[in-house]
Amino acid sequence: MAAPTVSVLAYDGMTAFETGIVTEVFGLVWPDIDTPWYELTICTERPEPVRVVGGATLTTPHGLDALAAADTVIVPSVHDVDAPVSPELVAALRLAASRGARLVSICSGAFALAAAGLLDGHRATTHWRYAERLRRRYPAVDVDPSPLYVDDGDVLTSAGCAAGLDLSLHIVRRDFGAAVVNAVARRLVVAPHREGGQAQYIEAPVTADPDDNRVATSMAWARDRLAEPITVEAMARVALMSPRTYLRHFGRCAGTSPLRWLIDQRVRASLPLLEATTMPVERIASAVGFESPITFRHHFQAAMHTAPSAYRRTFRGA
């Protein structure tokens, strides 16, 4: 099987961080992971070196033609969200899309995809500081400032720079399954999936709240009991809060509601069972706490954009 190809754009005035994330996840070869890994290409718009923050320069022989030719095309943060995106880059991104490439942005790189019209009609995210600006400038884009990343099929967008790591690991999970992404995350010494959304990082004029630890305690309690019926009231009791107070603190800490968080946890707990066991879907639904297989399939489809049985066929085969 041919190795999937990934290209990432380097640009003048860039920091090395986001390109480093992409290089670390997609460019390194993991000798103890027995699967054909990605082939990574770093590309620039023009042949001259680009300046990196800190005084370094980066040179690559690969241009926009190589960027557009990859299976997955990644655009990190643009240097200036108010500056126009070059017609050449727009054309390369559209060419990649027409070939069926997977388009990915990190942080304000969403502005480049939006300028090419590739986010029209799609749900997308970007750094919380830029979300309203993206919404005003590109009203055809369904901008959601809450999540760390959005997977909308062949168009994937992430929030701030570090969320590019979350999205990169998600792509590895899509391509190779939970066991492989867990192995990569262990080598990077990061969580394979980070809880919550951007809300927990937005600047707010509040002091540290000791109730945050109580919410975290209730989340850990719930994770240990996913197979059991869990209510908001029960989680609130563990956090020593009233349900109303708990809902408010949970939303501020996690950027979502307790019930939506529980559904996400249960779907994710089902992935290793689908990939590594022959347990029937009905038993898996029960094992991770869904009331019925129908409910499980509904929430799995919404989260993973495929059915549990189709996911199993794909990742057991991988």
C-alpha cells in the first residue's frame, strides 16, 4: 500500500511551532509502528527562502504544485488575517480540492481555506480571537468557535496553534485507528484526545476557581463508570454542587454540557472495542453506557461520520 502523502505550507514570517507539529506527527517514522507511514513535503509559494520568527530561514525545493498534489494539504496560521490571500495559493488550494485532497487548517489558516471558497457551507473553527472576524468576512462559513477542531469530512479546521496537535492526532486516528494514535501520543507524551473546547482557554476576568477541581473530579468519576447510568444530578453530587451551579461551572470549564461530554466519552470508549474485538455492536453499546444500539448508532454517526459497523470494517482492516 502506498504511503499517504501530506503537504504543509511554509510562509514568510511564520513561527516554527505549527510546522513542527505537522513534521513531528506526519514526518517522523515510528520504527515500532508496523504500518506504512506518511510522506511529508514542506512547500512554499515561491522558491526563495522564507523567514522564520527568531531570525532563521527555511528553504525547500517544493512549491505550490507539490502542495496541491498531496493527499492531505495543511495550511498553518496565516501571517496576517487581514491581508489578502495570494491568487496563487487560492488556485493551489482549489486544485487540491478538485483532486479530492483532504484540506486542513491550523488556527488562522482557516482564512486561507475560506478565501479559496473551500469552507463555504462547511462547519469550521479557528482561534477564538479570530472567530467573529472569520464569520463576518465569510458569511457562507458555519463558524463554530467552541471546539478544539472540527472534522467536516474532507475539510478539517483547528483552533489555536496547539490545537493543531489535537487535529493531527485525530487525522492519524481516522487513517490508522485508535491503537496507532495512542502509540503516537505516548511517544509525544500527550493525550491522544484532549477534553473540552476553546472555552476553557478564552481570556476572562475571573480568578482561579476551586470549583474547577470539583468539576474535574466529577468527570474522572464519570469516566470510571461509563457503563452505568449517569445523570447530571449524580455528577453534581460528586462535585458537591447543585445541578444548576454544576451546569454553569461545567460549561465554563469544558465548553460543552455534561450530557454532550458523556456522549463523546462513550463514543470514544467504543472505538478500541470496535477495532480490537469481535464483540457485537449491541454489546458494545451496552458496555459503554448507551441505552440501546439505536441510540449508540445515532450518536456514533454524528460524532464519527460513519456507522459503527463501517468504522469496524475500516479500522480492523487497517
